Amino acid sequence: EFMNQVYPGGISCVVKKGEWLKKLGVGAAYDRVGTKDSIMIRVPDHTVTAHLVNMTGPLAITSANPSGESDSIHHDMVISRLGHKINGVLCDGSSNELVASTVVNCTKIDEEGIIILREGCVPAAKVLEIFEQVKNKVD
């Protein structure tokens, strides 16, 4: 329910891997994405990306920047940084998100709640407010 409230938008949720992921058709990418136990899911509020996902179903992809480096906000930046490692880039000009997504650990959402791993374009206070609203509806 929490993910239904925050998507599409600037929040990335880390969730437990499981059979549900295989049922989405991820196939051989299951062992190559995320960690052994978890995967990060993002549903950006971006028309071209949404259209592509509607055509293909879920995509197992990586961030558009090497770990620890600043965010890539234009496809030219992605190509210059990662072009030698990737097969393609979805080009649609500059990103309307100039700040990285807010990353939320949801792996223990039922037992312990959520943990903000990185505050980004959605303020942590707003994420926690949404979580409390969802939790109160469920309880």
C-alpha cells in the first residue's frame, strides 16, 4: 500500500526479493540485479519511461551514474560515463529531477517500519508522513 501512495514519483524503495519478482518476468536478471536478498524499485514520474514500461513490462536496470558519483541529469552524461558498459540509453533531453530520488528501505516494513537511506527530491518528513497515513489506514 505504501508503494501505491508514492508511485509514480521521486522515491526508490528497497524491498525483499522473492517469487513475486520472478513472476514479473525478470528472468535471468533476478540474480544480477540488487543484492542477494533485496532489490530497489523506482517508478519515475516521467512520460517516456512510463510509456516504455507500459510496452515492455518491468525493466531491470541500473542507476544512470556510477556508484558514489554525482547524478546524471542528461543522456549525454550517461553515455560519457557508462557508454562503454551499456547497450542503450533512453534519450529524452534533460531530466526534470535535478536531485536524486529519496531511497527508503522497506525490507522490514511490516515488522519495524521504514528507514530513510538517502534523502533526495522527496523530503524525509513527507515520506514518513505518507508512511504513517498508510499505516493508520491498515491498522
